[in-house]
Amino acid sequence: MSILFTLLLTAAPASATAMPEPNPAEMSAAEIRAHNKQLDRKDPYFIKCVREADTGSLVGRKPVCRTNERWAVLEKVQRAGADQLARDMTTNSHSSGN
């Protein structure tokens, strides 16, 4: 699983815009709003935040903010991991049955 996150972190931005990719982890909510005002919602550098459950907590939620581009890379990596797991399970179930 660490290989997937390494791919996510090292993926080169596909956008050809003049501005550097922002780092939402280093930005305040006000800075993110100001940044997003300049961009279309579909821009690769538009920052989208979601609230994810804290691990080990029933009620705790934390905001996770990423650019559209990073969300897309994360989805692609997770989908590839799920596909690989499904292939492995299918392959292993066929070979163990004989």
C-alpha cells in the first residue's frame, strides 16, 4: 500500500497553468477560499475539501483538502489497487481449488 501513496505523492502535475500547484495543507480556510475565487471549479488546481472520519473515533471528523488534480490521482491509484486486489483474489481462488 505504501507504493500507492508514493505514486500519489510523486505524480507530476498534468496541468500546464502558469501557477505552481498549491499545498492546501499549508493554507488556512480563508486562503483556500481566496485561491478558489480565481479558478473555475473544474480547474486542476481548484481545492476541494471533504470531511473524513478520524480513525478510531465514532464522531470525530477532520477536513481533508486536495486539488482536483490530486483527488483524481488518488482515485486512480485506489482504483488500480482495488483492481489488482480483485485480480489477485480471482487468481488465487482458481489456483487453490485444484
